[in-house]
Amino acid sequence: MKFAEKLPILRSYISVRMLAGSVFLMLTPTVFAQDENPDVEAGDMLLEEVIVTGTRIKRRDYTSPSPLTTISRQEIEFSGQPTLEAYLNTMPQVQPAFDRTANNPGDGTAQIDLRGMGPGRTLVLMNGRRLAPSGVGSAIDVNNLPTALVERVEIITGGASTVYGSDAIAGVVNFITRDDFEGFNIEGSYYITEQGDATIWDINMVYGHPLADGRGNITFYAGLYEREALFAADREFTRIPWIDDWFTGELYPGGSGYMPAGGVFGPLADLGNGPVNVTFNPDGTPRAFINPDDLWNYAPVNYLQLPLTRKTAGIFGHFGISDNFEAYFEASYTRNEIQRSLAPAPLGAFLVTNIDNPLWAPEMRPVLEQWELEPGLAGFFLGRRMLELGNRIIDNTREYTRLVGGFRGEIASGWELDAWATYTKSDDVESILNNGSVSRIQQALLVDPLTGQCFDTSGGCVPADVFGEGRLSPEAVDYIRWQPLNNITEREQLLASAVVTGSPFDIWSRPVDMSFGIEWRQDKVHFEADPLLFSGDVIGINGKAPIDGKESVFELYSEAVYTLFQSSQSEQRLDVEVGARWSDYKNAGSVTTWKAGLDWRVSESLRFRSMAQHAVRAPNNSELFTQQGVSSGFAISNNFSDPCSASSDPTANGIVNKCLAQGLSQDQIGVFEATRAYPVDYIFGGNPDLVPESSDTFTVGFVLTPISIPNLTIAVDYYDLEVTDTIGDVDPFSVCFDANNAAGVFCDNVQRDASGNIAEVYDLFQNRGLLATDGIDIQAQYVIDLPGSMAIADDYAQLSISSIWTHVFSTRNQENLATTVFECSGFFGWPCEQEVNPENRMNTRFNYSSGPFTAHLTWRWIDGMLNAAPKSSGDYGVPDPVLAIPEVSSWSYFDLGFSYLFGQSTMVQFGVNNLTDKAPAFMADAVSNNNTSASTYDVFGRSYFLRVSYQFGGN
């Protein structure tokens, strides 16, 4: 549904909400400094010029036509959230992404995802300047930010590529640091759950000193952050993976068929009651495998909270080198040591042993004889969890260094220049521990019955007993175990940028303010996996393809803000904002982005705003330069037939053209029958022919500050964001035969050989499909001066109520423009791209302050959702599911906190998060892990935090 079609609905929707008096359901935790200026007394012309996120133009009375949310440092600290990304994830505009709970999937980073468009489509800035990613992709790791210096966070949702360049598709998050710190501050915080675990220590020190009688400032900072591990076993809710059976509608404990006892799943064996899959007793004797009773619970050893040690240090400064010019610099260093824990390595391999191996129980001999390949040798496919090797541990040590240098000042009357250069270097050493060798296991299964030693004793071979849990000897474990495997990532970004701002001419109403900018950026990535990972001799893990590439871009851009109309008799004024950016990428080609906005002040209390923007995300180095490789597999199995086989009747199903596009000859239509388990080469990797993703964003809304209700501000904004040519990998086989893919898009990525069987599948990164969302944000803030009888100190007390509420009309994702569009707003689970997609989210805060005392109560509300599984039945050819969990209800969390300022130097804050100790929403296996979305719902239970800050001198 387009915006024009939704307008009547939108009007009635807003009016109903407004007339219902639901102000207090709209009250928001944001500040509206960008919207309304304080009253200025007559003759007072000393208004400060400011730059807000979304523009490079500095203006005394600038108001943003784009929705802009500002979060103060105080709000973040009072929230009691243990990490910066945890606080941002409570904002309704932010879709929770990788955080402290992201063990698998996860990479140990902390990311921000605006509007659910993906972290790589959210641009993160510091002081208005681009931050470089630390991995191979586009997402920023906020673990690298100097949190001790962050003064506020500004969030602008909607495309912003015109001002900042690539990646600002969903919006921008700008972390702004203090530049005038004086004195010495030491701050320590402690977080612990009610169960006495998941502790977090965070200690920061800042020293700032003015230079040359106020001509400049220099600030040093250092910090240490220690986060304790918490296992899924430590919470009853997460220690068992539950399965929602689509066929019976029943819940049962899930697990993995790779068990510590081992299981043979081919060939079958007759233990006396017919052919069965075989597993083993602790004494090594065989028995029938029972499903699901014998499935192994892998969940308890996975981390629920990732342990992290973070060390930060840096120096920021600025100095007036003349009356008109100031030089500035930033130097920061971060070292993150983070760990993930996965279940022990799952061995899945076809192995051979001698039937007279002395390690086997006597009862195994008749079973092995049923699996005999040739006289004396038996072959079988063994699935076994290698518990004796220990949990798979992935240690990442990441170092991130960022240097910024620049100067700014007036170059002519009314014209200012800001020019800077940044250098960012990141290094990541990933060590993978407790993996084993498949070839050594095979060698250890061939044992001389006379000597009890390996037939082949090379390499110090030790015989291995794999039939039964715990039967591997310590010596065999040491022989099988590989040394730590190391993956190396190096990334380097160079950037040079300059922008000139001023008023080149006047029009009838007032001067036209403009900016002219130029930017050059080079991004270089090198990734190299441990060579052993490509040998095929590592249990349960494969190597990632190497990446070695460099992308550069040259850009020119300009903006203009001008007043089209200004009344001399009233507050009425109409401002226009326009801009364009031209970007020339070395690999991705040239693109143009633009913006156009209106800001109409109707009166002192009412302002309308609107913005349309076209933004891009250029393919990153991983998508462009991942080395192409080949992996082997099967496309057709006992569980999946070939749609082009005669038995599938491609003529009746109307897919003959798709079969022909894949290389099946015309004379084989209705004749060809696919061979089961026919070997297929899957070609994967980067794609140098990718083009940038593009997005179009439209926002329209109003800001109301009624004179009749002082200190009340309400902002209502509709947003519509659509991203096309999204980049990602695809399943070309599924896409080709999608019933909605009449054009046969991606069918030529599946190639058949002369026999008619599928021989090659090209699964490179592709420009593939669509992501889109639209909705409405309602923000409000109300401040009330309370009577003296309600004051604790100084006969003065104040209550502020603030909230932000987001209602999502639609969230659409499509793997390819020719295939099915999934509507996911209000749904959780597969096949939606995001695991949870509530229609409504709200964050409301009540804050009481009197003198040195402050108390706050925060209410976080998440709307209920339906299970998305039924969406898959028609499009993926599976039966309509019968669900035990067809929906989850709405969820509320309450956080309570207090602070007290002792004298002028010591601040103490104490709080309780998840005050009612509410458990997370139960979703079973509709989500990837933990039976819930751990980044959306609280999996830790009631928790407490204490923060103490002491300031020596200064401000």
C-alpha cells in the first residue's frame, strides 16, 4: 500500500489517538532541542549556531525537517542498562541486533539496527564523522566507542546518504563527545542479577585541562570493562531447546542427533527386531536409537552472556591556532577480548574399522559384520558429539585504533571551513579451540588385534574407542585434538573530507545557507582463515573464504537551506532544505543521492515537517572480494525431488521454461528422471558485478508545543522506507521454482550437465530483492513543576514524563523482486528475515527530581505477535502447521532507579531493572536460540546496578 492510499487511514489513526487523550501513552524519552528554541528576549541576538545530525549547515535557528531523537548521557546512565547497545535496543526505532547475548549466531560485536533494515544499513558517526567497521562487513561495533566521553546521542531515521555517504540507508546514529571537560573524574559501575551472576564491572577515568586561557582543551580518558560469562544452563528458561512440532502441535525437548554416545545413521543394522539406527550404551554395546529421547541437549554449554574484557584509552583536544582557526584531533584505542562457547564439535563422517578391533565390545562384532565393505573391514556413517574435546571456544582479540586530525574556522566573512582526515586500523585474531582431526580418528580406528596398537603408528597414533559416551581415553583425545586454529582479519580505512558553509546570496526573505563538500575514502580489507580449515580434516567447522580487496570512492556534495516565506506579522515561516551528492566508486560505479525537505512553522506552537531522500549502500569488501570457491553437496535427495523430473510433471506445473533455462534439453522434458544424491558443485563467494543498494525514504509529521499547556511537546511523524537491490546470498534453486517467479529470475544460476542432472549452483552475493517498512513515531515530553509540599530539598520539585511509541504499519521482505513478498509486521519467527517484528513498541519514562535527589521509573512495552510459520506453507510447499505457540502476548518491563548528588562532586546512582522479574516471551524453536529473542526480551531476570562518580575540580 502506497502512502497516498494510507493517508485517510493515517489521518483517522492520528486523530483518534490524539482525541483519546493518549498523551501519556506517547510521552517520549527524547529531547526536542532541535525542534524548538528557547524564548529569546527582545534585543538578545546572541543565539548559538548549531549543527545537528542530518546536515553540515550551521544555523542559529535551524530546525530539522527529518525526525531527530536526542538522548542525553544522563538518560543512558539512569537506565541502568549494562551496555550502550542494550539501552539503544530499548528504543522503539531500533531493532535489537548482536549484543551481549549473541553467542550463536554472533561474532562478539555489538551492533545497532535502525528500523530492522540490518546493522550494515545504519551509519554510525562520532562527532559527525564516519566510524569505520572493524570486521569485513559494513556494521559498526559500538564496543569501540569511548563511552566515558559520550555526552549525547542523536538518531535520525531515514536515509542520510546525501550528507554522510554510503550506508546511511535506515538512518544515522551520531555519538557526540564532550570537548570542554575540565578536572578529573573517576566513575565506577557494578551490575549483578538477583541470582548473583552475570556481573559487570565498568571503571572509567577522564582528565581534562583548558589550554592557554581557554583557547583550547585537552582531554585524556581510560577505561576498563569486565563482563562475566553466564551459561544457558544457569537459567531454567534457556537450558533446554524446545521444539514446536508443526504436525502434532505439541512441545517436546529438542536437541541434536550428534550425541556423546555416538550414533550410526547409515547403514541400518538388525539388532533382533528389524533394521534400526544404532547408538551405544556406556559399556560400548549397541542398542536402537530412540527419537527424540536420545537427542542430546546442546544448549546448557552455550553462553547466555558473552564474557568480555575491554580496555580503552585516548586523547581528544582542540586549540585555537589563530583568532579565526582552530585545530582539533582525536586519538582512541580499544582492545576487546571476547569469547563465545559452543557445544563440543559434532563429528559426522564415513569411517572404516577392522571388525576384529580389540576395543569393540563382543556384541559389536555381529553388527559390524552387517556393515562389512570387504573381508575384515566395516564402514559406517558415525555422528558423534566429541564431548571429550571440551566445548568449542572461540576467542576474539580485537584492536581498534582511530586517529582524527583537522582544522576549522572562518575563511572569509560569513564563510567557514571544516577539513579533517581520519585513519582507522583494526586487527582481529580469532582463535578456535578444542577441534579434532577426522583423519586421525580414522587412523585410530584401525587397530592391530595382536598388539592393541594402531596399524599405522605414525604421528603417535593412539587407538580410539568412539562407540559410547566417555570411552575415548585422555591419550586418544590428545592425539585427535588440533592445536588452536587462527583466523586473521585486518582492516584499514583512510578518509579525507572538507566542507565549506556560508551564505552565497540572499533571496527576498533572508540569506540562503549552503554547504559544499568533498570527500575521499579508501577501505582495505584482508581476511585469512587458518589453512587447516580448508583441509576437510577439522571436525564440525569449515574455513571461511579469504578476502583481499580495496574499494575507494570520491564524492562531491552540496546542501542548501533557505526561507521561502516569513511573515512579518506572525511566527509563520516556510523553510526548504535540499541537497545532492555524487559518488564515484572504483568498483561499484557512480551513484547520485539527494534530499528535499520542508519545514513549515504555522505558529509559535505548531510546526509541520517533511523530507524525501534517496540513499545508497555500496557493496562492502566482503560482498565484492570474498574469494570464490566450490563446495560439494546434493540438490536432490530422498526428501526433495527435482521439479524438472518427469515424475514431477514440469509441463503441468508450468515450469518447462525454467528447466530449459537451467540447461535441460527440450527432448528430455517429460522423459528425464533425476538421480538421487547426484554430486553438485556449489560456487560461492564475492561478486565484483554488484551495484549499490538504493533506498527511498519519505517522512511527514508535525511538532506541537501548545501555549495553553506549557512545557508540553508532541511530535508525530509518518515514515516510509524502501530498499531495493538488496545485497546478499540467495538460494537460486528455491528462487527459480518459486511460484511467483514467472520470469525465471536466477534460474540460469542452476546449471545441468549432459545427463540432465543439476551439476552446478552459483550462490554468489547478488543484488536480490526488497526490504521495506512504514509506520508512525509518536514522541512527547511534558515537564511539571510540583508544589513545595512534594519537594525533598530546596522547596523545589519537578516531574517530567517522556515517551516514544512506534507503530509499524508494515515490514516487508522479499528474497528477489520476482518472488514472494512476506509481510512480517506483527509476526515472529521464520520465514521473516528479522526474528521478532512487533507492530507496536513503547518506552515511557517518569522522572522526579528535587534538589540533589532524582528518581525515575521506566516502562518498556512490546506488543504481542503471531507465529509467522503459517506464511511458509503456501510458498515453500509444506503442510499448514499446527502450532503449540501460535502467538505471544504483549510484554511489559519496569525499571526503577534513584540518584543523589553529595555536595558538588559525588554522584551515586542505584537501580533495579526488570522490577517484576518478568520472564521472556516463550517462542521455542521459532527463533534461533534460547527459546526467545534474547536481545528483545530480558533473559537475565531482575538485576541491580550501582554507579558512583567523583569529580575533582573543573566542570
